[in-house]
Amino acid sequence: MKTSMQIRKERAGFTLVELLVVIAIIGTLVGLLLPAVQSARESARRVTCMSNLRDLGLAMLQYSDLKQILPCGSGPAELPTTVRGDYGYAITVLPFIEQQSLYDKIYSDIHTANRAVGSNPYIETRNSGRIPTLSCPSDAAVAARRSANASRPSVQPLNYAANWGDVLVGHNSNHTTIASLQMRGPFVNCYCNYGGVIYRNPTKLIKVIDGLSQTVLLGEVGVVENATDRTFGLKASVANWSSGATQAAPSSCLNATTWVQPSAGILDNKWGHGMEWLSALPVSSGFFTILPPNSAPCTTGTAFNGGFHTISSNHLGGAGVVMCDGRVTFISDTIDCGDLSVASPTTPFSDATRYNGASVRGVWGAMGTISRGETLRLTE
């Protein structure tokens, strides 16, 4: 007769069935926990992303306190007139996000070269180094863009773009914003040579009479990873933004089925949303409150100088924005955008300010304007 000690020794190991059961239980637990872990990580990345937006918003308010104007959508007054129209808002906020040394370097390069040796936003973008405040950690393309190779040099992408308002504008071949004495949004061209006339009309916070807490300042944009990117890529040319031309309805962009395939540009980082963080082009550093968040944008031709661009992100269901009072909030993909089958302006205007009515783009359009008196507001 076996003793209890002998029985315990014989049963000390696992049987194959018991081992398989344990493995199955562990696999089930991992399968249950993995989505929760991924969700927690994305939540942390989203918090960082919204924090970046807040930091940039506060940097702009600090700039406004110092200069008594908001940063320029293009044409910063600090830069020489020969290059001013090329540069967007981002260069002016560098000293306020702990990037004074980079600002000094770019400023020196611009003044020294004066465009004679090719100092421009594209070159400076490639040579800037990493700026964490300008990048959303949820955007996987940002990390890819930071990896240099022969055909795609390392660059600093931009995940936060300026609100140009609810009426589409474009640029000419010199990157000068067409007919933008005063945009309907908070960002304007502070130095515009249009028709041989020099316009200087920066925005002051006092002009945001629709309410600082109700007007979008900056919003997230997803970075285009490559020429076949269908997350944030560009649809074929359907938007007519030219000066004096009737614009296409936004629905023509939403309904487009073909995509722009550039012969170059995407591969060398020059074109695509967020590719030139220093540039004033809307495709680089701006957006319009026209299309719903995360709608694929459209562009004009293969130069990508103009077109419908909106906010976008890798966050589920929408994208973050910071308001003119520094408050951050999340805009849903389903936000009211009005009747997108209606063009705006409906008649040819050479200046967006001549379209003086309230926004026809619903709540989203109302959030994009600074002084049109809309009563539509975002409810949370």
C-alpha cells in the first residue's frame, strides 16, 4: 500500500491536459488585458497631445500680451519683407515653448542668407531638430518622419495647425496668401503684397468678438506618411480657391474618389499636411472650419498650395483643439457642419472679408470665425 508521501511524489508534475488548460487561461487573460493596456496607452498619448495644444495656446496668449497682436498665419512682422510671406505662425511662438535658441538660429539664417542661398521654411524645417511640443505622440507618422534616409530626410512634422476660418483661401506661387486682408478666423496674413499693395492687418484679441472661449485657435492635424496614405492623404483636385473664382462646394471634396499622387514632394517631405512646420501654406500649417474632422482633404493641382483642409488625428472619433482663451476641447467627427453641398462664398469674391454673413458651416463654421455674430455654439 502506497503512503501519502509516495502519492504526492507521483502527482508532483502537470499533465499535458492541465498544461494546455493553463496556457489557454493565460492566453484568454492576455487577450482581455491587451486592449485595455492599448487603450490606457492611447489615453496617455491623448493627454500629452492635448497638453501640447494647451502649451501652444498659452504661448500664443503670451505672445499676444507682449506684442498686442496674435501670431500671424503668414508674414510675421519679425522677419525681413523678402521672406516674410513664406513663414507661418510657428516661428513666432518658439521663444515661448523653450525654443529660443532655435528661433535665434532660424532668424540668423534668414537675415544672413536673405534668400540668396536658399534659406526658406523647407530647409529650416529639415534642420530644426526635434520639438516635442509640435508633435502628437498618437501620430505614428511623426516617428517615421524623424527617421532619415536617402530619399526622405529627417524632419520635424507639425501636428497643430492654425485656424484660417470658414472661407477657403489659397496662395500664389510666392506663398503669399491671396486676398487675405482679414481672414474670418483668428489667423491672418500680416504682410500681404496683393495687387502691388502692401497690407498689414494683424489680429488682436479684442477683435475676437464672437468670444474667446467660442473661437478655435489651433487644431490637430495628422501628418501624411507617404504618397499612398489614405488616412490623412489628399484627394484629387476639386477645390477652386483662386482669387475671384466661385469656390467648389465642400461636398465635391467629400464625394471625390481619386487621390493625388505627386511625382515628388511627399517622399522628400515637402508636401502634405504637417510637412513644413515653418511654412505659411494651409497645407503645411493651417486648416479651415469647413469639412468635418478627419475628412480626407482635397487640394488644388499637384502643387498642394491650396484646398480644403480640416483637423484630423489618430484619436478615436475626432480631434483636439485649443480655443482663443487657452481652453482645450475635443471636436467630434459628427459636429454640425451645415449644408456642405452649398459653396461659400456663393459668388466670386476676391477677398474673404467681403463675405460678411454668418457662417453657413453650422457649429463648426461658427467656431472658426472671430466676428460674425453666430449664435450656434458647441455643447459639451
